Amino acid sequence: MATAVVARPVARPQARARDEEVLVWPDLVFVEFISAMVFTLTLFLLAFLINAPLLDQANADVTPNPSKAPWYFLGLQELLTMFHPMVAGVTIPGVGLIVLILAPYIDKNPSNKPEDRKFATSLMTVHIMFWAVLVIIGSFFRGPGFNFTLPWRDGLFFEL
């Protein structure tokens, strides 16, 4: 047997005075346009003043040794130096992603304030710090042959 459910609003809309309204055009769009222009000008000036660290022209027959991954995959490459490829490439990232996916179901706190969500905040902080440390080690502490080195002893082997 079907029953009709009457919908009730959660909150009643409040009438606003005309002078309290902020319009999207021109108020918001103008501020966003000015911000985009300032960002574009800053990026243009940085590109003009700072030379890009370009290497020689690409040669398909010669691969640089060591071939470092881009910074966003450098944590994964660092894991590959420590563990078996199945563990480093599938198990650790997979478990990390599953834990992050299940985090809302584990942490039942309904609050939207970060200071009340201690479990979720600490879980995400640990996740980000784990990968940040791996990226920093891969960027600054790996030298020729992707061997571990100390930058203050052997120099800095950092490439973009």
C-alpha cells in the first residue's frame, strides 16, 4: 500500500532587502576577471624572468640515467626502490585509497568543522605527509643511478 509523504522545507527562505543582494554580474565576475589578469601577468613575468631548466634536444636512442619520474609520480618511484613492484605499485597505494574511501564511513561525526573531525583530519594529514616525504626524498636525496645521497655532502641532483 502506497502512502503519500508531504514534503516540508527544512528552512524557510528569508526575504532580503534589495540593497543586501550581491549580483553575480558585475560584482563577482569583475573580481574574478581582475584576479585572473593578475595571475596571468604574474605567470607571464615569471616565465619571462626565470629561464626554464631545459635539457638538450630529445634523442630517442639515449635515456638519461637515472630517469626520474615527474614529481607527482616520484613517491611511487621511491616506493619501488624499497619494495617489490606488486607491493609498491598496487598494495600500498590501493590500501591507502581504500582507507581514504572508507574514511567517511569510519568517522561518523556529523560536524562540518575541521576541529571536530579529528579522525578525518589526522588521516588526511598522515596520507599527505607520507607522500610528501617520499617526493622530497626522491627529489633531493637521489643522485646518480638513483642512489641515495646527502645533498650537503654530494651536492644537489634536483631536476624538474
